[in-house]
Amino acid sequence: MASSRPRGGSFSRNISSAATAQIPGVKVGPNGTSFLSSGIPDLDQILGGGFTLGSLVMIMEDPEAPHHMLLLRNFMSQGLIHKQPLLYASPERDPRGFLGTLPSPMASKEEKSHERPAEQDANLRIAWQYKKYFGEQNSEVQRGGKAEYCNDFDLRKPLERHFYSGQRVDCISLRDSPNLAPLLERCSTFSAQISKSDGNITCAGRIAIQSLCSPQCDFSDKDWEMLSFIRSLKGMVRSSGAVAVISFPPSLVSPTFLKRWQHLADTLISVKAIPDEDKELAKLLTGYQDMLGLLSVHKVARINTQVPAILEATTFSMKLRKRRALVLECLNQAPVDGSSGSSYGTSGSCSGSSKSGNLDF
Amino acid sequence: MDNLCANLLEEAVGISKGGRVVVVEDCVQMSGAFVLHHFLKRSLYPDTSDAVIFIAFAHPFSHYERILRKMGCNLTVHRKNHRFVFLDMLTLECPDRNGKETRQDGLLALYGEIEKAVEIYSSLEGSRIITIMIDDISLIEVAANGSSNHVLDFLHYCYTLKAKYGCSFVTLNHEDIYSSANTLPLILQLEYLADVIIKAEPLATGLASDVHGQLSVLNKGSVCDLGGSSSKVRNFHFRVKENIVDYFYPGTQT
């Protein structure tokens, strides 16, 4: 192996950690990548640390419920708390008004008080729910160590004004322009600002684009223009220290283009509302009443590595804890007939067979 | 370095004598990029003097460098030794709104660059096979604003290099994009021109941690000694690791 830099390869992590450690709200990950928090502790944990810096995250919206807004809000709020620059684009007339609806972080006291009942409950749970609580305990340890990296947000309390009145928050309405050129320009100046100082990433930025192809926008019928915009945005984000989150309604994109969009995404997430009175589903899943919706992870960013990310489960339920904090939980099948085997109905049968040791009961 | 014929993929693809077109197809659930990395590494084995021209639309150089370094192949060194050319097309934009000519110009310029590189490399001493790799073709279409005719023209231009200099081609494309009738011609033409078609797909039962997916390799086969051409299809499972990919027949993994 002719290598001019013998210290490269998997040993380079320490070098990069020294370089990025100072940036607030950025966590060092494997393969020389770094993570930004998504603003939802559980989602960070599912994705293996958060959104990879330099990746393009796409959220497929549900046509009936605005669950994607929850994800966007938490993502944006988390950035503002870390004082990271933010660019927000939306088809609304007044995108800046949306900033007033961002959630505010919970006080640490409250955070502790809501952790406790969960721990107590864990002792009482029966075997088929064990795994979930192992995961949660781990995340608490992480949360304790990196308290600033990811906050819990109180969805009922708006973010204080001083967080977003600064000059580093940029808003743009998609409705005014006949094409995507102005937005692209804003994105490129935004990412140029981030990576200004001699190529080194000094701060991380967040770009949030809501409902990119919604019918209010004049360009919503120009498939190729939108695709090339996404591709350019991906290139920009990759070379600068930013994460772009785009949400879009998949039903408005034609099937072949939808596939193209999905291929362009580094991380692909979809949210789905669950109907109120679905009795069959209510029978199948425990805790159905508290569920807001379902979140599926289709793709996890693979930057600097070729190994695919294999998740334990791909579908999670979105719940509101105490009606304020958004949490994600593995789906738990209710023990209806007893023959359903593992409680992880969503993880494939192959992984189930390999893990049968843990789930033996 | 490990044995050339060590794995099932090598066996299915066969020994390359140059002038071969390999098409890799994947889908959203399972990326086929690792097959590309495999061919990249194989072309850059130290005991040959083959060269690679890599046209990247999908990732920057650092991404490939890091992956290949883990596989025991240093792209930076190969670049210095004139065995590896990296054309970063991440920001290639064939400007629109000015008619068709400009779109074509971007790809023409790219073809010019490729041809120049091939000319230089083939004039260097030693018998060498030059492999041209494209990652990935669907993004060329995006760069060309959806005119798949221009992309096809570009690819046909590239294929002329095969006759002239004996270049090999390895291209990545996404199969699931081409489901509607008006987008079909591109992938059909690509498959028609290919000698080897490799499809990467996830298992029907979903992703598992010990079996990542299935590869099906259609080798249209060079004309064998007896005169008849034989096309072979092989299916096997794979598991991608950082430094190597395991290939095995279903159920034979220990």
C-alpha cells in the first residue's frame, strides 16, 4: 500500500477533532465527518449523531398534516441557539413571521423532571419493550455529556426574540420569484459566507427550505429546473460547512422525478400522519393514542464511506411527551396473537434472525 | 494485495482486456457506488500501469480518496504518478435559457477534456488500458437540463474512444429513475451498448446487517474460443465493509 501519509485512513479522526472541536454545536463523527444536531435528540441518535455536515437532507411531507414543520422548527431553533447562521425559504408571503413560531429550549430542571418517570417505568415494562429503554438510557448519558449539542424543545413556548433578531438570519419567500435563480443566489452567498476564511470551516450554517415544489411557487412545474437547483445546492453545501434541509410534498412530483429527488438526497426522511380512528392499527401498536405520526428514515448520509447504514428499525412513531417535547420511539407491536415474534416489526426478517439472541423470550 | 480472482464479482465479470463497457445500476435503497470503487481500485493495481479518468458528478475528490485509502489505494499518489485523472464536475452547469447550444457546449468541453487526457495517457510508454468512469449518468442529465439526447450524444462520443484507444468504461446509473416511457431510451441504449451489466438491489426482506443486498451480473460475454457467444447471469449476495466487500452465494456465508 503506497501511502504518502501513513497517518491517514481511520486514524485521521483525532486531527479533525482538534480542528472542529471549537465550533459550537458541531460533533465529530466517523470518517472525518462532523454532525449538526437536528434539534430532536432521538432523531440524532437514530441517524448516528445527527445530520452530517455538508449533507442534503430531504423530508417528504405528508399531504394532510404539517408534521414536517415540527422537524423544520426544531432544526432551525437548534441552529439559532448555537448562534449558527440560518437561511430560511418558504412559499409563504412572510417567511420571517415563521420565526416567531419556533420552539424554545426547555429549562434543564424540566428536562430532568420528565426523564425520571421514564426511568421508573422501565422497571415495570415487560420483555418485549426492553430494547427501547436500553437505547434511551444510552442517549441520556450522551445528553448529560453533551448537553449543549442538542436541546429538548418545548413546542408550546416560543423562542425568545433575541435569538433570531440578529443579522445572521436570512429569510426569503419563494412566492415572489418566477424561477429559482434568486434563491440559488442567496444560498450561494450564504454558503460563501460560511466558508469564507481560507477554506477552513469556522462555523456551521443551516439552510431550511420548506415545501420546495408547492403549487404557490411559479416554478413548481419546471421539474428540471428544480432538480438542477437541488443539485447545485448539494454541491454548495458539500463544499461549505452547512446542512440543507428541504421539505417537499412527494405527491406533487411525478414518480420518475421523485426518484431523482430521492437519489439526490443524502439523508431521506418521510413523515406520515396517522388517521384518528384506525382501529386495526390501534390494535396492532401500543401507545397508539399518543402518536402524532410516523417518521421513516429511508436513507442516511454516507459521506466518505461506502458502507451502508443499517438501522435497527426504519419507522418510528412521533409522540409529544407531556404535550411539549417531540420524541421518537420504536414501534412496538402489541402482543396480540403471541406468534408475531420480534417486537421490531419493521426490521427485516434477516436482521431479526441474527439478533434473535437478544429477543429470545 | 489480494488475489485478482478472489471474489465472485471478479469471476462473474471476467478478466478485462480493455475496450469493455460496464454499466452499474442501483436504486434508492441500495447504492451501487461500491462496485465503482471496486473497479477503480482494480484498475489502479500496482502491478499494472493502467490509468483511470474519473468523471465525478456525485461527490468531491476527498470522498473517493478517503474510501479508496481505506481499501489500500492512494488516489493522491496515483494522481501524481499520472495514473489517475479526476474531473470534478460537481458544479458543471450547462447554462440554460440560452438555447440548446450552450447545453451542448458544457458536455462538449467535458468530452474535449476526456479526449485530451486519453491522448496524453495513451502516448505514454507501456501498454496500458485507460478506464473512463462516470459517477453518475443521471446527474449528467440534470446538468444538461433534462435533454437526454445530449447525454446520449456525449456518451456515444465517449464510446468512440473505445475503438480508437481501447478504453474501458464503467458507468453508474440509477435504474429506478427510468420507469416512464419517455425516459426509457437512455437506459435501454446504455444497456444495449454494455458488455457487462451489474445491478445492485436490496434484499426483498429489507436491509439486514449481515447481508446488504444482491448483485446480479449479466455478462454478455466475449466471443469464446468455440465461436459462440455466451451470456451469463449470476446472482449473489454481498456485504459492504470499509476495506473490502464480501460476495457470497445466498446461504453460504459462514
